Amino acid sequence: MTAEATLPATSAAPTARQVWTRARGITLALVVVLAAAVAIAVVRSDTRHGELDPRSAAPHGSRAVAELLADRGVSTRVVTTLADARAAAGPDTTLLVAVPDRLTQRQQDDLRATTADSGSRTVLVAPGARATDRLAPGVTAAPPAGTGTTLAPGCALPAARRAGTADTAGIRYRTALPGADACYPSEGAATLLRVPDQAPEEDAAQGDTVLLGAPDILLNDRLDEHGNASLALQLLGSRPHLVWYLPSLSDTTASDDERGFLDLIPGGWLWGTLQLFVAAALAALWRARRFGPLVPERLPVAIRASETAEGRARLYRRTKARDRASTALRSATRTRLAPLVGVPVSQAHTPETLLPALSAHLHGDEPALPDLLFGPPPADDPALVALADRLDALEREVRRP
């Protein structure tokens, strides 16, 4: 059996314990994030299920409004496509759009083109700035103010004056259109705005558009507070038919423009994904290796020093790097000789310091020392071998007592 065969083999693959030690921090963080996401999804699914749906009896549903309207002879019909909503628009119909911001730009333009001349009342629930520009031209939207949710009418609109205070605080609206009723002001802007439509003919029925800054007056758990019920019934019960439009992300029947993948993802998921990327970047910075002192590498197998030296020599020979080989030989010899003759290792490569000390130690004039220790590289391989022999002989002579 050779000496190489008796050397123990060392595996460089990380053990299960090492893998767990490195990954436990990131694993724990992912578990916490997933648990929080599941908990939030469960809570939101319980409290927001059927929001603004007239068929839902949940706290954020609107079934109570539909029942009260039915008692007054107003029929409520739920539609989920723009085609059905446009077909139902007419002088005897109130069209409520629950989430106008969910519509695409093309769908908003199509809906406005239908309702502008239909003579119907269009109620927009909390439309944002972009939806307001298309569904109610001439009206601008402003962010909610920091005041309370309950506001006073502050206008001459009969429905608002009869209802009194109501929970309308939310998105605020401004307009300079003639005949508009700006009600429930909050910091100089209305949270309920009624804009009359301009009838194309004198004998045509005139409709209007109502922008409601917040959906609170339509929710089951807020309907019995203040004048919410009165205001909701008057706004939605002015005509015998109510069409309750719940826009759906799957509705593509009236949209010719193609929506990208990001358009179909709710905004909350986009922000959540961004936060995950930030968390991953912070984790990468936390786990990144810092620059520090060199550490020995665990090799797959133990390698003898003689084999390493032989392998490097073969590489030098294959590339004909006699200059590198001679430089390595001379540098190693000078480093070993310097302490033997009383020269600091830091000055071992300085001819003016090393050569005089060597000459004094050898007790004789050695004219070949400068060429031997600091000379040019050998011209061929035999000369390199001769140089190695001479350096070895010099070192043995210096070490001789």
C-alpha cells in the first residue's frame, strides 16, 4: 500500500448541520412573512367579503340599503360586466358604479359615452383622480383630508339638507361646472358632488352624475348612524330601477385594449412583492461574507507538499516560465539564508545587506554570489537545473557548522 493510499479522505461537502446553521435565519424570516400574509388574508377575507355588494349581509356589504329600497318600490339589479351596465342605462334607472378605479381607461370612456346622454343618474363611489377625469369631465379629485368622517351638508341640495350630517368624508372633489351641488365640504372641497348632465335636446330627460367621496353611507354597519340611511335612499331611490355595477377584473367584453399582467394584479400585491424584494436584499447584505483574513480551505483530499511542488514545476516547464521558476528559487533561498547570517528577513532581498553578510560567513571571496542570488534568469532548462543545484549547495555550506 502506498503512502498516498493511507491518507484520510476529507469531504468538502457541507454537512446537514452546517446547511441548517447558514439557512435558519432566512428560513425563519420566510416563515414569519408567510404566516403574517396568511393571517392578514384570513382577516381581510372575513371582514371585506362582499364589500359594497347589495347581496351581502356582512358588515361591509350593502344588503340593508337594497332591502330598504325594495320596501319603497325600487328594484335592485346586480351586474358585473360593462356591457350589462351600459344596456341598463336609461331615464328610469340609477346606475351605481361600486369601484370605478377598477375599470380600464377604455372601459371608463365607454361608460361615460353611454351615461352622458341616457338621462340616468350615475353614482360613482369614491373614484380616484384618473377615474374622475374620464367619468366626470370637468371635476378634479383631491386626497382625503385629515378631519373626521362625519360632515354637515353645507349645500342647498334637498337630499343632503333632509339627511343632515352623514359619514361622507373621503376623497374630495372640486368643479367649476354650472349647476353643480357641492355638499359636505371638507377643507374647501366637497365630499359629495352632484353634476347635472347637459341634455342634447330640450325635451330630453336630464340626468346627473353623483360623486361620493366614501362608501360609508352604503355599508350595513354604518347605515343606522347619523343621516346615512336617508342620504343613501334619496341618492339611489330617485328612479324606480337601480343597477348596481360591481366591476370585475375578468370583464373584458367591452374593452378592446389589451391589459398587461401587471394591470390584473391588485395594488396591494405589487407593494407586497416590492417589500419582499427589499427584505431579500437586506437578508443578502446581512449574510454576505465580509473581507477578512485568509482561512485554510478544506480540500476534498489531503495532498502531499511534494506533489504540490512537483505539479507546480510541471506547469512552469510546460509554459517555459524559467524566469518565474528561477525567481521563486532565488527568493526562497534568500529568505532561508538571511536568518542564518544575521540579516532580518525584511532585508533578505536587498543585495547591499545580504551579500556582505554571506561573504563574511563563508570566510572567503565569492564573486559568483551576486549572479547566483540576484542574476538573470537561465537561458534553458539545464541551466535552471544547474541553478537549483548551486543554490542548494550554497545553503548547505552556510548551514555547515
